[in-house]
Amino acid sequence: MKPNRTSDPAARPRPAAARPRPATAAAAGGAPIDGKFLGGVLVKAALLFVALNLLFALFYPMGLLGRISFYNVLFPGRQRLPFGENPAQSYNLSLYNLDAMFASLSLNAAPKAPDEYRILVIGDSSVWGTLLRPPETLSGQLNAAGLTCGGRPARVFNLGYPTLSVTKDLMILQEALQRYQPDRILWLVTLESLPRELQLGSPLLANNAARASNLIRTYKLALAEGSDPALVVPSFWDRTLVGARRPLADLIRLQLYGTQWGATGIDQVYLAQYDPAQRDLSSDVSFHGRPGPTLDPASLSLDVLTAGVKLSGAVPVTFVNEPILISAGKNSSLRYNFYYPRWAYDQYRTQLADVAQSSAWHYLDLWDAVDQKEFTNSAIHLTPAGEKLFAGKVAQSLAGVCQ
């Protein structure tokens, strides 16, 4: 006998109310979407975002953030200040946060040893070491020479930074004196770093307007404070989280490149081939629009060097007129190199020597200490061999005065 299909409960049709229905927020146990609630959340989030930006702009803690560094903790400190135009290959970058730059240095790792005679070297790209590895720079060569001062081993640290401006050097000097207890400052200068109209052109100086203005006011420097468009004063918008996203990103990138720097020791692109410095020169003998034949001492920022001596106080300063390429090529009777007509450079040397003598500075004029064949891509950049020769002359002079 066939079973009665209608008597099988599983086979009976379900009541319409028991059939599956589309899920709704209420069926799932939730509340219906409340437009007013969602709008309130969005408004509160927007207000919080605005408040955070206002607080950041008010306190602008870029200096504090810059001091937070993984250098000397997770990876080794750098041997020179960060600077780079091709970060992907140099594992380095240019940024303008001085606190972050100093925090990345090996010099920042530990307090000064009791028996250490500490020498800080400041200046332009020739000091920083364009195309040179850290041991090949002036600082590296001086350390390799085993210099001693008053029976103490000398340790020499590179605080040079590319761009030509003695006012930029003064700003770096001010920061270094506050941090690192030097026993001597070695300050390399050249004529191109002294014209008044070029002083505020260094991006590092221009983007640290508060520090630059303080130096100008304190030492009454004859610079166009407030009127030079190169001096960048951050606007309120620039000081917000949104406006400061680029410098904040640079802080992070500097830390990220530390891993690659620590693994390779590479901090710039070391070109196997480069355009050599000019030996055949122009017949134009003007110097920054000055036709000559007289170089007005007031056109040079020699007062910045005087300010550096005052700033250093009891710490002695040695000034070095750094070597330049002396060409023997076309028009070399009119110009020494791409930078300098002979009349301007010769008068600069006389003026600097006179100021050094009248001020009782320790001064070395090593302008012609290196043969022209030992220059690389600039009239002030040396080969490793040229740097070694130069360092030997500096070390010989320092040995007689650093007691």
C-alpha cells in the first residue's frame, strides 16, 4: 500500500509565514539605519579632524618629532648630514628638519668621552664630500691621520652641508655647539660662500626662517631679513597636519632609508663617470654682476665669520680658505676657474687675511694646495688623493695649535 504523502510532515507545504524572507536590519536583530546618528558621527569626526589640525598648528611639534630616531638604535648613525637628490639610489634625502638631521648622525649616539678632543668641521659640499665616501672626506682623512691634541686623541666629525652660504654654516654651528661639546671648530670657506646676496639662498637656511632670523637679529648681520623672498616663513596652513604632510613624510622616509644605509654604507650616488670641472673658461670677468676691478668688502658677509667666533665663545675656531681649481686652460689668465675671475678672488684673499690678522683668528690659506688634476666635477670638489693631501696640511697646522 502506498504511503500517504500528505501525512509526511516533511513533505507538507510550509505555511507562507515560515518561508525565508529577505534579511533586514530589524530581522537580524539590529536597529534601522538612523540618518541623524550617521550624520552626527560624521560631524564629530570632522570636528576632531579640525581640532587635531588646529592643535598641531598651534604647537607645531616638528622639532620634537625630528628628535625621535631609529638611527644609532636599530641601524647605525650616518657619518654626515642627510642630503640626497636620488633617494632610491642614494638611500638618502634632503629635508629641512635640523633636529631630525642631527638625530641621524653617529655623533648623536653617545656623550663625549672624557679623553676625546672633539673637532667639528663645517662648510659646503666640499666638506660634506660630493663623490667621496665618508672615509675619503676631510673629516675621514683627519681621523685616519691619528691626530692628537694635548695628549688626547682627536675625533673629527663632518657637519658640512652642500650649498654655499656662510650663514647656513653659522646656523649649523649654533645647533652643534648646543649639542656636542666641541673642543675646536674647523670652518672651511671660499669666496662663493660669502656674497651677501647669496646668503639666504640655501634651502636649508631658507626653510628654517626662525633660526635664521634669530641669528640675523642677535648678531646684527647685514642681511635683508624679511625682505628676501628666499626666507620661507610657514603659513598657518603649512603648520597644520594637512599642510605639513610633506615634511612629516620626509621624517618617515629618512627612517626607512636607514635600513639600506646601514646595510650598504651608501649615502649618495657614486658616479663612475661625471662631467669634469671646466678648465676652458669664459672671457667674462664679472663676479655676480660686479665688473671689477675692485671688490667692495661690504659686499661680502665677513661679519658672519665674526659672529661665528662670538657664538663659539671659548671654543677656538680655525678658518680655512679651501683649495680651488687653478685652471691652465683657455682664458685662465682672466679666471682661475668657473667661479672666480682672478681680480675678485685675489682681493678676497687679501681682505680675508686682513680680517683674520686684525681679529687674531687662526687662519689657513690653502687655496692653491692641490693640483688642478685632483678636482672632480667642480672647482671646489676634490678626489680622494687631493683630499688626503689637503687633510695632511690641515693636520700639520692643527697639531701646532690644538692643545
